[in-house]
Amino acid sequence: MASAAAQLSLPRTIRSSPAVHCPPSSCHRSAVLPRFSGFKLSPPAEKICDHNALRSTRAVPGGRGGKENPARLPHALARADVLVAAAEGGSRAPPRDRKQKLAPAGGRAGGAGRPGGKIPYELEAVISNLVSLAPRGSISRCMETFKGKLTLPDFALIFKEFAQRGDWIRAMRLFKYMQRQQWCAPNEYIYTIMIGIMGREGMLDRAQELFEEMPEHGVEWNVYSFTALINAYGRNGMYERSLDLLARMKREGVAANSITYNTVLHACAKGAMAWDGLVDIFAKMRQDGVQPDIVTFNTLLAACNARSLVEQSAMVFRSMVASQVPPNALSYASLVDTHRRGGQLGGVRRLFQEMSGEEGVVADVSAYNMLIDAYAWGGEYQAAQEVFNEMQAAGCIPNVATYTALLKALGSNGSYHHVRSVFTQMKASGRKPDLATYRALLDVFISGGFFREASRLFRDMEEDGVEVDEGAFTSLLVACGLGGLTTEATEIYRFMRERSQVQPSSSLMEALISAYGQAGMYDHALTALHESMEMGLTDQPGPFLALMEAYAAGGMHDDAAFIFALMVQSDGGRTAGAGGGSLPGSTTAGNASLSLASSPNSSSPSSPSSSSSSSSLSGGSGPYPADASLRTFNALIEAFTKGGLYDEAIKVNEDMEQANCRPSLATHAAMVAAYSAAGTFEAAYAQTTEIREEGMVPPAASYCHLLALCARRGRWQDMRRLLAEMEGGGTGEEHRIVRGLLVGRYESEEFWPIAEDFFGRLKREGVAVNRVFLNALMDALWWAGRRATALKLHSPATTLAVFPEASYRSPTLWSLDVHRMSQGAASVFLHHWLSQVHETAVLEPADLPPLFSIVTRWGDESPNKEEADAAPVNKAMMQAVQSLQLPFAPAPWNRGRLVVNRDALLPWLLAEGNADFLVLNDAPFPVEVSSRPGA
């Protein structure tokens, strides 16, 4: 990738300081992203977690209502593992496959059962000789050197090593050799090991043969040999044979112990025996005087979990406590998960209260953590808070994992004030937050729209000595992107590169590029993409797509097309359809925002199966690649629409259909905008029909595009129909707010706070979604004559930072940048900006700069005149200049800028009556509809 990137050069069209914006001397985005070189990437350290101790208690199948379903076992155990990990405040690695070879033939892995995993040198030599022995080589000659020097415990270690490697063939050859020798004849322990090896390999006939031949070689059966054979049949799903062997033990006079009964219970549970049968085995165990232990009860609890037997689970737990067997983390995991899936978590709380009241036993902190976490999954934050209080009343001290689980529960319900309170309480109690705690806080603050607060958490992490990982850095940058916090994004990225050991990933760089792109800082975003290419992080398309979407939002279709071509030439082009490079943490925000605006950033990519016909991107000379993702198509449609090239946007959609790429909700919304801007109502409305046919509700922004078109073309009957649809069932609050603003429902001071509250809650959607929505809404209001109402939206648009580039002031230049605005939004911002300039001219004329400009386009210095004039926002500004008789004129050096000097503008500002042109009023709504208050 680095070599490919080095061969590519960027054209003049996407230089870091576009000439259509401020001159270099006065540009307010002159800062350059810090560059880093010589950064050495290192592979992450592997983490190994051994779960051998839990194996015998975790393989319990079953289905709902007592109907056994072995396929459910892995899922039930996985849930238990997650609960245990959550309670411990860490993560778990999956259990290692017993058949996995732990070392190559010439090497070694730590042997089981040996302190420190070490093995004597002599045994190393034996194993090495046996491994290198040819299939038909003489094992007697191989072992001649060691004859009389090895003991049976030594041989046991060798067999265990072969068992670890899954090398049953060499184990069997060595065993047969021992049978022929007097000095090392196998004893019952060696037989037990060999039976276990054969059982793990599924060779039950050989395991049975070994067992049956023991008396012939003078070796008596004992409880361990029986148990090994029972386990061999049980692990292979033949629990009936395990029961037969248990009965045979009694006939042979061999007393079963707890290990035997636990193995039988495990085998029968795994073999989908009915619950009553498991209870009978448990009863027989007690009748034989064998006391159940923690493994016994955990096996039964796991069986209840797999079978969704809530009452039986509680019964087993009570018996466990009564037998004075302390539950462990796995016990609580099975108990809580069973009750959670049965919707009876209150039963667990009652069990804990019984324990502390009647038995005087307090559940440990991991149990309460699991219960709090379970309530969090169900969204029952009040119950989670009650459990937290109950555990403290019972004398159980919360740990870090407890507070983390509670923070998740409170955050999932939107109780952000309580989240801050609990976090403060946590620190006051001396509990030091860990990475899991901060990751939970990040998720909570991002979902709640507190992006600035989320971005500041990395400083708290540094103060608490928490090492921030790549995922946390990515989430921090996602928060910056959603909130338009570019300064914070630069600070976080610089901190990561200069003061941490974290290596950037493709998703992290995508988040960084998106953060700059959403703020319109194209130079920073492009520099970040260059860094991604230099570091070889463009094997995924995310960084390219993030920059394409940024260019698309500004109507910079040439630049978006170039990045598309760059992506195709890179490794990222091969994976563009695989995953789309969606940002971590963006799923929640994207899904929540679909009914508002359906930004292209929130779509799920899809890979087309074939390439399309000639693409307009290459002048009709080349096709789209077959792996162009859905995000790519959506970005190009938006870019051409914002640039006023509607035929090109429609052509991209046609290419998308020919490529068998199924459109998403975002695609339909983008096409509604394209057809509406092109003035084709029927085609635009047909897109909303397709959305409804797919079982979804058209976004409020799509309705705004249609309403703006109806107002422009005088299609009042169609407008009445659209307003009726927005009032009907299935639509959301945003649809009713839009309708109310259009019909004058919130004109009075009494009802305007309802709209203000709605706009205040939009922050959680992120700047990209809000920009699409407010652009469309102000456009609809403007064309419908509700211009005073549209002007009121200037305040929420500014608060939500959807157009951070809109206003720029320096001693030499005052600039209004409308290149990412709709016609209605640009008109609103123009009137507001001119009103401020007029006020300054009247009160403090000396403060006026020598130059004023209106930026309508970013990109090439000298674009095609027809393309430059085709942009809708450029048309709107030219019409506004003409209607207001403003002295602005196109800049000689750039077609995307209207300029005027102070001496020419000041007379217009001070002329009598011109200020009246800047006052906006609401015209009577042209359609008769109900305007009752309320939303």
C-alpha cells in the first residue's frame, strides 16, 4: 500500500487550501495536521486464558420447556462466559481446543500437570526420539537407551504430553511397547490416561478395548478407569452407555465418587436427557453417600439454563446453599442468565435475600454485578439501582465492575445526571475506574449526545493512570466527529501518537478523517488520509469513504470522484463491499437517526455482484468496480445532487441497480433529494413509496424535500397529501414537528418551547444527520413562505454546530460560507449575516473589514462555468444578490465566491429602507390544514 500511495499524486482540485475559500493570508483553517514519521508498528501481545477448570460444568444442552436441544449448548455457555467476564471486570478468551497441537514436532509446549510447565531433560529426550521415529521404526531400539531409567510417573508425563498434542498414534505405540515390557508394565493410572486419550479422539471402541483388557494384564478396575470410560462415552453424546457403566461399577463392587457422578451428570445433560432423569441421578448420588460439590451444582444449574427452567434453577440454588456449598462465579452466571431469559430477575433478588436472611450467606460481588448487568440489558435501570442499594445493605462492597455495570444500566435509559453522580460516588469511595468503566462512560455520553464531555474523558483516563487502547481512542474520535469537535480530535490524535503505544488502525483513521470532514476541514481530512496510506492502513475502504462523504456533503463531486478512483487503485477498493468501514460506536447513532435524515454515514454497505455499465466518473470510458460499496454510491449521489448535476446523480443510481447493489434507506433518501431538486415530483414520491413497501417510514428530511418542491411548483394538493401522511400513524415526533412548523402550530410564544425542546434533543444524532435534516427543513420553510420561522432555526443550527464554517471574521475579511447549505438554509444565513453586518455598520462602522465575501463552492480554482453556476446554493445566492440589489459580484479569481469591498457595501447598508429588506416574515400557509397546538 505504501508503494502504491507513493506513486499516486493528488491533482490541483483537492489541494489543502482551496482557492474558493479564504486567501492563504486570512484563511481560518490554515492549521496543518501534525505529521509523524518513523513510527514502528508492532504486533499486539497475545492473551491466553485457560478454561480447563470449567469444562466439566459447562457442557449442558437443552431447549425450552424441557425439550432438549443440544445445539443450544454453546450459546448458553457463551452467555454464562460473558456474565462471568462482566462480573470480573475483564474479558475472557475462548477455551482452547483439546485437539489443538501445542507445539511443533521439534519444539515443546508447557506440559500439563508439571509445575511451571517444565519437563525433565531426560523426558524431553524421550519425547524427541519418539516424535522423530519413523512410522515403521523400531520403538524398542528407540527406548533402549532409556530402559530402566524411567518410572511409571515419568511415562504418565509423556502420555500427558502426547494428549496435549493430540498425538494418539505415538501414545498408542508407546503403550503397546510398555505392555510387552516387564520393567514398565502399565498400571491403572496409565490405562486411565490412555482411555481418556482415546475418548477425546472419539475412538470409543479402542477405549472400551483398553478398559476390558485391564484384568487380563493384572490391572484392576478402579473408580478412575471407570470414570475415564464414562467420560469418553459422555463427551461423544452416548450418555446411555455412561449410565450402563455406572450400574456396572456397582456390580463390580467399585464405589463411585463425586467425580464419577459429576461426569455422569455432565454426560447426561450434554446428551439431552430430560430434567427428571438428571434429578434421579442427583438423588441416587446422595443415596450412595456421595456429597455433591460445586461441580455437581454448577452442572445442574447449567442444565437449567440450557433448558430455560427458571423454577428448577432456583430449587438447585437453594439446595446448593443448604448443602453449604459456596456458589462461584459460574453458579451465579447460570442462575442470573436463566432468570433473565425467563423474564424473572426478581427471583434472583429474592434468592439473594433468602441467603443473607435465613442462611446468613451474602452473595459475592460478582453475583450482584451479573444481576445489575442483566437489568441493564433489559433496560430496567431502576431495578439495577435497587440491586446496587440492596448489595450495600447486605454488606457486599461494590467493586469497579459493579459501578461499571450500574453506569451502563443508567446510561441505557438516558439517566445521564445519575451517571455523573454514580461516577463521582465511585471515585469518592476509592474505587479507581478502569478501562471498562471509561469505555462504558464513552458509550453513554456518545449515545446521549454529550460529545464534548466524551472527548474530555481521555484526560481523566490519563490522570487515573488508565492505559487507553485503540478502541477507546477510536470511540473518542467518533465522539469528536459526531460533535464537530475538530480541536479535540487533533489533540486526542496527537496524544495517541506522541504519548501512547497505541498503533493507529483503519477504523481509527476513518474516525479521524470523518471528524475533520464533518466540520468541513478538508485539508486536515486529506492529510489524515495521506498518513493512512503512508502507514499502510488503507486495506479497508473506511478512510476513503469518510473523505468521500465529507466532499459529498459540500457538493465537491470532482474531489469525491477522485477519492473514489484512489480507493479503487488501493487495497481498500478490494474490500469496499465487504464491510463499508463503518465506524465503531456509530451504529446506535445511525439507527436512531434514520427517521430524521438518513445520512449516508449511517447506511449499511452492500457489495454488488457485478460491475455496471460505463460510469460518468470516468467520462463514460470505464465501469464502476464490482466491489463498490453502498456507501460509495450514496456519497456520489449526494455529491452530484449538491453540485446541481442531477442527471449524473440519477445515472449513479442506475449504475447501482445494474450492479445488483440493493439500495438502503439512505439511498432512497438521497434519490428523493435528487429528484426533488431536479423538479420531478413523481419520481421523488415513488422513492418514498418504495421505502414504505419495505416496511420503513420515509425520513422527515425526505418529506421536507417533497414539500419544498410542492411549494416551488404550486402543487398544493400534493402538499396537502404529504402533510396528511406526516400526521398519520407510524411517523415520529420529527415528522409532527416539521408539519407543525409549516402550518404555524408553534408561532406563538406559548408553543414555541415545544419546538425548542425538540431541537435541543437533536444533539444526540450528530452533526452529519442534523445538517441533512436542518438543511431540508429550512428549505421547506423558505419555499413555503414560512421565512420568519425558518430564521428561528438559525439558532439551533448554530448551537448544533452543523455549519461551523458558516461565519468567519478577521480584521481584513468577513466571510459567509454556504457551500454545504440548501437554498433555504443559505438564504436564512445570508439574511442573518447581513443583519449583523448592518448593525455593525450603524453602530461601529470602523470595525468593518475592507473585504466581504460569500463562499458558495469549494474545489477547483477554475471550474467549468456551467458546473459552477449549476450548484443550487450558488443560484440562490446570485438570485438573493440581484433581488436585494447587493453590490456583490463574482470574484475574478474564483467562480465560487462573491465579493465586495467595504466602500461599495457601506452605502447600501446605510441607505434608507434597505434594512427593511432584511426583515423576514411568515406568509399565510397556502394549504388549509388543522393547526391545533401540541405535538
